[in-house]
Amino acid sequence: MADESADRVSRRELLKAMTGSAGVAVGLRMLVSCPLGATTLAKVPADPAKISSYAPKYFSSRQIQEIAAISDAIIPADEHSPGANAARVYEFIDEMVAIGDEDEKRLWQEGLSTLNRLARNRWDKDLAECPREQQEALLREISRNEEHPEKVEEQFFVAIKRLTVDGYYRSDIGIHQDLNYQGNTMLLEFDGCDHGSHKAEDQH
Amino acid sequence: MPITTYDVCVIGSGPAGGILSKELAEAGAKVVLVEAGRTMTPQDFHYHTWPYELPYRGMREGGQPAAAYPKELTQALRYEDSDPIGVDRMWAVGGRSIHWNAVCLRFAARDFRERSLAGIEEDWPLSYEELAPCYSYVEKMIGVTGSEENLDILPDGEFLPPLKLRCSEEIIKRACTKMGLRLIPTRKALLTQPYDDRPPCHYCGHCMRGCDVGAIFSVPVSMLPKAQKTGNFTLVSGKLAREILVDQEGKARAVLVIDTGTRKEEEIRARFFAICCGAIETPRLLLNSRSPRFPNGLANSSGLVGCYLTGNVSSTLLAYLEELVGTPPVNNDGALDHALIPRFNHQDGKKRDYVGGFDYQLNYAGFMFPYQAQKLKGFGKEFKQEVRFLQPGFVHFAPWGKVLARRENRVTVDPNQRDAFGIPIPVVRFRFCENDRALLRDSLETGREILHLAKARLIIDPGPEPLGLGSHETGTTRMGSDPRQSVVNSFCQTHDVKNLFVVSGSCFTTYPEKNPTHTIMALAVRTARYLAAEARKRNL
């Protein structure tokens, strides 16, 4: 990380400022983690070449393309932030299913092949070849029963959405660019609410 | 190592054993503290690590030191005929104090008198008035943040300045006030100013990953250095207690330990012993310490070692407040939960079909991950934008309630199933009863009412199932004055073996809705004073 040494110094100074009393040897030194505030992020494009250059642990390269298409339709890029592919969610999904049990693996295999079959029946193309609008139409259909999934493609939707959400919102893009998360840093004081309108009447 | 007979051998280095050891060492006793785990180093923790810096984006580990949860321990347990619960055991110097959330609540006077006041369970052989000086001593020793509130149901302590409420907590408080309920700053063994030679909290929101600056009380940071300074203290780590050996007179004479690395066995001898291993491992050790004099396990003439396992019934409501959604993100992390709604169901006049109380703890779930993303329907841009829109309005609202102490909920051991060291494993049998479930349902109903009044735009409801025991397992070597109905007396001394003590949540006669550790620490102080006096009487 670029500014690591500067951050290490600033954390030590912060710790000294907070200590007040005679030297604190707590026996645990502070770990350097991320710089305060937003990270210096490498620009990660949603690049098809990048996806095809990923060496999968479990799925085939073709299946990675399919997973990338679906997860990026679930959490797409918008005006505000990049989407699942830029956050390399397909890599996360591959790693997670690779260590999943047999039932989970079977669901993913059957789910992907079922989606391909549905796409070929409709549009004479495999899922990965369909334009985004067609992929989304298929996802709308299989997500209709999201709260009570029954068919294999419905259960598969729930599974891939779950892992897409987990992977995206645990990525640097999801945490910092999309949600603009301000925490996991250090404050000398925690100021609390100062909005009179939030407080009980006797507290304004 | 030269053969030594220590004055006191303490087994288990969590808050109970850590405080007990330090107090006894300071009183002049030669103390050995035996711990199965090792000392954790900063490299074992992930204090501030971002999920994307971890394998599987952090999905395969709980954020707590994996080294403290080796499979030799975690796999050495079986549940039988149980509701889905998990019990929390670990091996590390400092025990769970190295990554706890540090909530410290004094029990109320009525919490010691369930039988007299509510006609249920049993009274403790100990009153609040007797324990209050020990609560004070602990608070002054370790530093506890809180505010003076004058509530009988939650006695005040000696506090450092209170945590400040977040916007979401002020809004909930506003709703509570309309309903005649109190919401107060919570109480934690967390420093809001420098104290005990430790720096104050830096509000990084990762308390339960371990506190890298020592602002949260932990045994390794706050107790062991003081114990070491006395010259009377020896820490023996990496050694698992297998059984306690007794002499011809039926007194404890040694603990047989196994080095978890070399598998070498040795005896550690002492004049007094204190088992401080939590509510699962403590009865396990006693039940595995059989002898001709104690065929059913050590200190078990009552047959009650392992019985009366309790904990807290808890759940989680996730809500998104109308006044906060869509606002610019702020750093809300703080010290996890800043707010507490103490028990109120004993005095609001409503009729209920259950006994016992519950409180609510707000915002200890953390603010990084958008939980609503796993619950909102749909996908695509609108889904993503809704997730982002809701996130600033997030409030986590968790009821914590009393579980009745019932004899049939228990820990036994199975000699036919042994761990990696040949020690019979604990078998846990636990079922919630209808009272526990009715209490939880009521807490969720009132919780939803509060959140509606606070203008929650969305409430994610987990359903009525209890989420396990909340890591607050207690009750399995219960305290009482009748040796036929209890295992230890009010000084945590076993009835059967006068030089054997048990200091742990396992001693709780009954267990209310409040977190257990403050009372465990107070009992450790009380026991230390009694044990020191006993030891002096015998001219040590």
C-alpha cells in the first residue's frame, strides 16, 4: 500500500496523544491496516479480458463467464459505482463454491446448465452470448419466487444472489465506492448525535 | 521444572481466573495459573483488517483469532436432544476477555431472589448487598463506562464518562420516552478516558475482534502484568487440565495436565484449587475427575455437577429509520453498542404469560456490511440503489432475555468418545422451554412496536426462534447453601472438597437477562478474599 509508513507514524502519534498518563506499554502494538478514509484503489475495469484470464479453482472458464454475466446483472455498474465484475465477484464465487459441499456444487452445476437450456430454448443462444436485456429477462423470471424458491433455477438464483451480495459488499469497491463507508478508522472522540430533532422532547 | 507445591492453582485464565490469580498473588499467595491455550499475539488477530484483505473476503472466519479455536477443542463436543444452540469455548491466555464486547451490568437485588420474589427456581445464597462492594472494586480496578440512572433493576456503578448516543439511538430513545421506557448509555469495561495505564477507546467499531490498544479490559493486558509484578505468580500455558487428583482424605492435591504440544503429562500440586473454565469445561473437568471416593465425579455428591445449564435467549431485529435513510454516510462505528434499554416488564403493569425479563442492546452488529442486501427482493440498479439508500438508516436492535434454569438442561461426559488427548468429551443437552419462547416472542413484539414508533421504514424480522444461548452459558455448578441442592457455597467453595473452588458463570444459581461477566468478576474478587483468609488461617 502506498502510504503505509506515513500511516504507521500517524497512528503512533495518535496513540501517544490519547494516552495521557505515564507511558503505556500495553504489550500489543497497533496493527497498520488501511489508511484513514477512502483507500487508494486500483481502477478495476469490468473487462472481459480480465474475466477470461482468471484461472478458476472449481468452475470451467465458460462457467466463469456465465457467473460473471449473472452476478454483474444482479449488482451492475451504475452512475455511482462499479458493479460485481469490477469487484471480481466471480472470483469470490468460484472460491466459495470450490469449498462448498456436494449439495451446493450440484445446485450450481444444475442451475447453470438449466439457465443455458432456458436461454437456448428462447433465443437459440447460450446465456453468456445473450445481450444483457435477455439475461435480465431470464433473471426476472427465475427470481419471481425469490422468497419461496422451488425449481432448481429459482434456488440457483437465491444462491448466486447471496454470494454476489456477500462478495460485492465485502469488496473495496462495494465498501468504499458504493456505500462510502466511513468507519474502521480511529477517532479521538465519538461525538454522538447533535440533532435536536432526533432527541426526546426534554432533551432539545 | 522443580517440583513445587503452590498455594493456589487456578485453572482457566479468563476473567474469573485472571482476576482471581492477580488478587491472590497480590495477597501474598504463590499462584500458578494453568491455561490450555497459548498467549495470542497481534498477528493472531484481525483487528482492523478489511474483508477484502482476507481469504474468502473474510467469510470463512469469524474475525477472532483462529488459533484460539483449534479443532482439538471445537470438535470435542456433542449435542444430544438439543435445540440448535452453540456453546462458546476457547483456548487462549485471557479466555474470552481477549475479544469480548465488554458489557458490564450489575445484577439487581431481585435477580438473586427469584424464588422469594417470583416463586420460581431458587434464591442465591448471596444477596446484592453482599456482592455490591465487589462490583465496585471491579469497576474501580478495570474502568467501566456508564451513567448514573437510579434504576433498581440495573444498579449504578462507579463509572467513567458514558458513551454518547448515535442519531439512531437518540431516535429510538425518543420513541421509548413516548412509551414510558428508558434508554440509557450502555455499560462496558471500555475506557472513555485514560485509566489503569491504558489508553481510551478509539472508536474503531471492532471490539469483538479484539482491542488492539487495550481500551477494553482483558486479562493479558490488565491483570497479568500486575500479577507478574508481585513475584508470586506463574503462568503455565499450553497445558490442558485432564483431571484433578485427590488425596486419602478426599482433598484436592494436584491437577493432572497434558501439554497440548508434546502430549507430556505432569502433575501440578497446590494447597488450593480454583476451576475457572466456563460452564461447559468446568463440569467436564469435575465429572472426569473420578476416584473411589468420588465415583460420580469430583464435588458431585449432589449429582448436580453439569445440571441447570442456562444462558440468554436472544434475537436480532434490523431496522432502517426514515429520518436517517438517504443521508450522507457518517462514521457510526463507535464502540459497537452505545445504548441499552434495561428491563421494564417487571413494572409496566402489563399481564404476561411468562416470568423473567429481557433488555435490548442496540448496535453491536457493526456498520460495515449492509444486512438489508441479503433481505431485499430483486436485483439490478434499483436493488443496488435501495441498499445504498437504506444503509445510513441502519439500527440493530437485539432483545436479550432470561432462560429458566432447569435441571434437565445439562452437561455430561461420554467416556466412549474422547478428544485428541484421550479425555472424555462434554455432551450438551439443552432445550428451551415454553417460558423462554414466550418471553422472546414478547420481546420481539415490543421491539417492533418501539421501532414502528421510531418510524422504521423497514424492519427485518428474524422470526421467533431463539438464536442459541448468546455465549452466556452459566449454571452448571450452581451455588447454594444446601449441599444436596448445590455444588458450591456462597464463596464458590465446593461443599464436598474444602480446598476446591469453582469461580465461573457455572456457579450462578439462576441467571437473569443481564450479561454475566461483571458478576463473574465480582465473584472472583469475593472468592479471592475468602480464599486468602482461609489460606492464612492454615498458617501458609
